[in-house]
Amino acid sequence: MNRSRPLTPHVSADPLVCGEFDEGLHYTNWRPHGSADWLLIYTLAGAGKIVADGRTLILGERQVLLFRPGAPQDYSTDPSAGRWALRWVHFVPKPHWEPWLAWPEFARGTGALRLAAESAERFAQALKRMLTASRLGGVAGTDLALNALEEALIWAHRDVAGDRWLSLDARIRKAVDRLAADPARPFSLVELARTCGLSPSRFSHLFKAQMRTTPRQFSEKLRLELAGQLLTHTNLPVREIAYKAGFVDPLYFSRRFGRRFGRTPLEARSRHNEKAL
């Protein structure tokens, strides 16, 4: 142990302490026995230098580090970068977070990820909301901060799991989001393509290549799933459900519903009610 190096004070996270730093070459932290909580560090700009198990990791932009409790913490500004802008949080995880914390390990007890562009953006935004909620406090302020941290961890988990949505072309992801946000909206290939900055033919080709279905088929899938929810969770007549799910013709709706789910809307409702008894 290097006794000449000053130890970094321990942080008491109960259940969360977070912050954002923009530091130069003087910035260094050393906790040879780690901390009693988890520590997450995300690089916004510049780079940090992480040392563990005799190995060195340069933590650059879109990279995030996760120390488990008790894992030695030895990190500082990377000399070649000269600057390290980072967001950090010491936290005590909720029990159901455990699957989201199983990251690939850089060293014992230390996980590291390089996030894809989309997940990195959403991860950083969630951490920003965490910081804001923590600073503002107020009624259930800590819970809001924890909720934002939970969202960040879920985005990281989706990245680790290789979620296909994150690898979609940004224009197709925009179209998918638009359709899912309002599935009952009348479908317009021209409008969707224009929203994504593509010609209808190019949009259709790219959408099918990435989603393995056509834009219209994907839209109908979402509308039928919405109708299924309304059938099982409301007492609305089938005709009204058809309209609310974006189908102008109730008979056409019933045919498409039966083709997808293998039963008529009324049969689906009846089966659900029988299971609920």
C-alpha cells in the first residue's frame, strides 16, 4: 500500500450522493478498500485514468465505470487528456436493480462499458435529471433522483444485453418512436418518410431491412395490440375500440384482429374474463 498517497474521504450514500466535476491534472482519488456503496462514474469530456489489478483503463467519452462495494478505487485525470469532466454517483441499489449491475468486468469488482451513441445520450440525460432532482430536494426529491438513476442503469443494461432497438438507424428509431407514441394516428407513409428526411421508397426499404416488417405492418401491429388492451381492460363496445385503435371499419378491424390473434375480438374478451374469474 502506498502510505505516502493521501486517502480520499469516504462518502456516505444513504441511499444516494451524486455530483458533476470538471477537473484538471490535479484531480485524483484513492480508496484502497473501496467504499461500502456502489460508485458509478460517467465521462462527459476528456478522460480519466483508472488503475486496478495492475491494469490501466482510460475512461473516455461515452464510457462508464461501476465499482462494487469494497472494490479498490484508484482513479485520476488522464495526463494525456489534461481534463476530466464526469458525472458520478455513490448509491445503495434497490434489490430489483441487481440484474442491471452485472457489467463486463475490467478488474475484480469493477465493471466498465462503452455505450452506444443512443444509449449514451439517454444515459447522460437520466444522470442529469438525477443531479437536478438531488439538488432541488423537496418532497420525495431523493426518490426522483433514484428513479432517474434507475433509468440510467436500465439504458446501460439494454446496451449490455445488445438490445436491437439501440442499433437501429436513428431515422428508423425516430419513426418507430413516433408510431408507438400514438398508434391510433392515421398511417401515412409519406408523412413518416418526411419526418425522417427520406423519400418514401428509401424509407420503406430501410425500415423493412431493419425492422423485418413494413412500416404499415408495424403500425397495424401496434394498433391491434392497443385494441387488445382496450378489450381486456375496458367494457367499451368493439366498434368503439376499433375507432380508438385507428380502424375506420369495425368489420375490417375484426378480420385483422382474428388473423393476428387467432380469435375474434369478442372471443378474446370472453377468454380474458374467464381467466379473471
